[in-house]
Amino acid sequence: MKTAIAILNWNGRNLLEEFLPSVVEHSTEADIYVIDNASTDSSLEFISSNYPNIKIIQLDDNYGYAIGYNKGIQKILALDSSIEIFCLLNSDVKVSQNWLAPILNLFQTDSSIAAIQPKILDYKNPSKFEYAGAGGGFIDNYGFPFCRGRVFWTLEEDKGQFNDTTQVFWASGACMFIRTKDFLEQQGFDEGFFAHMEEIDLCWRLNNAGRKIYYCGESTVYHLGGGTLKNNSARKTYLNFRNSLWMLVKNLPAWKAFPFVFLRLSLDGITGIVFLFYEGFPHFWAVIDSHFGFYKRLFHYMNLRKPGISGYSDKKLIPFQYFIQKRKFYKDLK
């Protein structure tokens, strides 16, 4: 299967210096592209001088994750329309030997699989799962995302408990493999999101279209995390909460969407108070401000509604289980 690895970059020379060597060494089965969001540092000069075989796709502005990938993939396909699988790989990910083969083999076993993610471990602490994706993603019955191996701020130690291959609800945007035809049929990422939650929204749309998302524990990568927005960034909190609400409006059946959104708005307020004590006032305000951002484009997202099979996890109200009942690990969730 013709495969291309697409790495989105913005002023990330230091990350490219650290992480590109593993990608080049262990990805001989794929072509490698760097999509550059109008960097002003020496990223492109570094690539050209040290990795002349890597193809550079230059964009004219910093479009963020969603638009950057949408535009970049279109430009890559204009150069090579035979690409069947894209790996959307963050610039702060170290890959391991033989990371591609298990995933490409899995695609070949089932044509209904649209997207796959590998096991994602913490680059700084490789014995633990990493925040963005971990052992495969789900959302609870009120739309709060969580992962096997990561529930809110608790990261599990990797003891082989998620070495399986299994269907999940969403694949991490830190390292997402996706069939080209599925990406194009869904018109890529929602460009209004800018960054964060866009991969969950895309996977939800794929689920609604009857396609499958998988986790492949035979493939492992190591994610630094926080390469563009730190994990404790209030901006990240704002984007996550705002985009999550838009995602519910877009993808849930009508009879669920608006009662769920009303409940989520209330629950977010409670979560904001929890954040005030855990993370400080900027994160509390980010949750409140995200609701104003949500209302600004509510009617736009109502018009985009194409709900289908909801398909989310049957896990109940993860924030309550985590913060009140102190269930910190995936295996303990009810």
C-alpha cells in the first residue's frame, strides 16, 4: 500500500533535529513529507541540508493543525495521487523499529478500517503512556474523551496491558494513520477547530459513516507532547472544551444533541471549579470563555449536522468517576 508520512511543522527546527532521525531510519516503506506552516526559523534549511529526500510542502501562513493538514494533504496528492495511506505524525514523535508493518498489515486485513493509531508512550518517561492517545481513545456518554492508559491527568505504566489490537472510538492526531479515500470523503478535519479535538471529530464522522477506527498495540511510538501548546496551557483547555461542544452538536442524533449539550454546559461549569483548584484561575476562565466561543458559531455547526450511529463508549460520566469516585485507571471505570 502506497504510504506517505506527513509531518506538520511550524518553527520546529529543534524538534525536527531530535525526532526526524528515527522517522527516516525506521520508515523506509513510506515517503516522508514535511508540511510547513510558514515557519520563520531555519526549519526548511535544516531539512534541505540534512534530508534532501524529504519533500517539503510550503504553506503561506500558520494555519494550525486542521487547515494545515487539509491544505498540505491536497498539495501532496497533487504531486502523487497514488497514495493510499497517510500517517499524520506530530513533529515531536520518535518512532520505533518495525512500527509501520503491523499497521499497514492491519489495514490490509479489513477494508472497513479507516484509521489506526499505534501505542503512544511518553518520550520522557517511556515506561508510561502518553497523554495524547495512549492505548486508544473513547468518549463517555456525555462526550468527555479519555483513553485506555490515560484518564484525565493519570497516566498508567505500560505493563503490556494494552498490547492488543482492538477497535476504539478515536485515534490520536499525534500519530494517526488514515486511508486517503476516507480522509477525502469526510473533507478532512473541521477547519473551525484550529487545533485540538479535530481528530476525535473526524473519527466520530467516520464512525457515523460506518467505518472503523483501530488501535494496534504491536506498533509503538514515543510522544514528547506539548510541542506547540503545553499540556498545562490554558489556551489548550479553551480549545478542548469549545471544540468538544461543537463536536456534540455536529455528530449526535438530534434527540440527544441538545439535552446533552445543556448537561455538558452545566458539567463544564463544575469542571471549571475543579480546574480552579487543580490548575489555577487561567484554566477556570478558559472553561468559561470556551462557552462564549461555542455560542459564537453554534448555528454554523447546527447547519453542518450529519449525525448517524453515535457509537460512543458506554462508560458513564468520566469526570464524576475520576474526581469524585477516585477511579483513576481505565480498568476501574464503570
